[in-house]
Amino acid sequence: MKVFDPLGLELIQLADSLAPFNIPLIVGGGYGLLLRQQFVEEQGIKTLYALPEARATQDLDIFLSLELIADRGKMIRFRDMLSQCGYQAIEGAKYYQFIREMKYVGRTGSIKVDLLAPPPEDPFLRKQMRVDSRRIRSAKHIHAHTTPEAFPEAFSISDDLIEMSLSSMEEKSAKVFLPNTFTYFLLKLFVYRDRRNDKRTDFGIYHAFDLYRIIAMMTEEDGRIVKKLSETYADHQVYTEASDILEECFSKEQSSGSIAILEHSRRVEANLTSENIVEFLTDIRTYFLFE
């Protein structure tokens, strides 16, 4: 798939630099959603609903597998690559957020990379890294931000990840991975929960809207994977907590999350209706097996 924007070109550069060391990039966040939507639309893949316009973003959220973090040599390679590309650690978020200045079409800007990972549950893996509430690390000056709402297996390279090949106009190309619908939805659900009362982040309404986009983009294969993983993790603490968030924020049309989706829809002229919300709420329970 062709990409033309600064984040896409940067992603190709990063992935290509890491490929010789067998270090995959798993792209989440808003840009991962944008790539997923662009791919679905270009391929004409049938989705659950019509897709609202994708939103722009300025960050790259990169998820690291625990197997990668446990490999100190590869993490050092990752750190050195970021340094060679001009990235510097951000004060207050060392060393899991990095930033570099860049120029694109004559304009100056910056690109921020966030490194994230789920906390290890396997005792063997846990012994190979240091873990606290903020960071996970095995090497100096490169960490991952602890993401407790992610399942440890979610970012191991497997058939449940979405593989995507990106290329630029200069014919540079690279392979990246995206989280599956199950993982993406749960991550965004927790983000909305954490920001829905925060005025500084506009009460997280665009994260609620991203939840709608995630479900809208579902294909038949996505639906099968979501149901399979819902059954697998039904008794997991994260899944139980997600069910509670859903009940509080997305149980009916008048819930805060439902209202947030419609509010953001109005702002971006997506023209969603209450009927769209009812369909969305029904499908969440159908596919994710929430009670």
C-alpha cells in the first residue's frame, strides 16, 4: 500500500532499518487505525458499516512484544537506530517517548514515537526485565511504557496480527503489523475511560469515536477472531474490567460514550444518527460476548 504522509514515510524508514535485525514494528494508536482504514477502502473490502472519515494524527504508537524486550541485544539495536535517526528522549517520559524534528515539503515539524508493552505474566519473561507501573525495560535508555490493559500475547507475532506492506513514491518498502480488532477495541475502551472526565483532552470524545470506527471496519474474518479471543480471555481481569467500562459508558444511547460518539460525529460532519449508535451498541455485545 502506498503512503505519502510524513508518518507513513517515517514508519517505512524505521521498519526498514530494523528489518535486518528481525525486529518487527507493531503500529497502534490513531495512525494504525488510519492505515487499516486506508487499506480496507483501497481494497474494497466489505465492512460492518460505512466508514467515517479517518482522523489525522501526529504520533507513532509502537507496541513491543515481551519477547523483544527480553532480548537485550535487540533492544540495544532499537535504541541505537532511534539515535541514528535523530530521535531524542522526551523529558518526563524517558525512555519510552522519543521525538525528532523533520522537514516535509518545505515545512518544519516533529514526529513523536511512543513505545508501549503489556506487563509480563509469564514468570520466566518477567525475570528477564525490570517492570514497574510506568515502564518495562531490559536495556539502558530504551523502555516501553507499561500498558496494563493489553494482553501479553496480543503483541507476539502471530496470525492474529494484521500484516501490511507499505511503500513510498521512491519505491522504498517495509512490512509492519497492526493489532487485531479485539486488541484495538479494548485499548481504546480503556483510553476513553481514562480521559472521559478530563477537560484538557476534550473529554476523550475522539477516542469514543475511534471505538465506532474500529467496529465499523470489522470484516467477517475480524468477527471470527474477536469471538475467538473473547472466549479465550473471558475470565481475564482485563476483560472483566472492560465489561464494566462498557456497562458504564456504552450500555445505552444516553450513556456518556454514546453521547461522545455523536458529539464528535457532529464536529467532523460524519452525520451519525441514534440508529447508528443502537446498531453499534448491539454489535459490541454480539461480537465481544459481553454480558
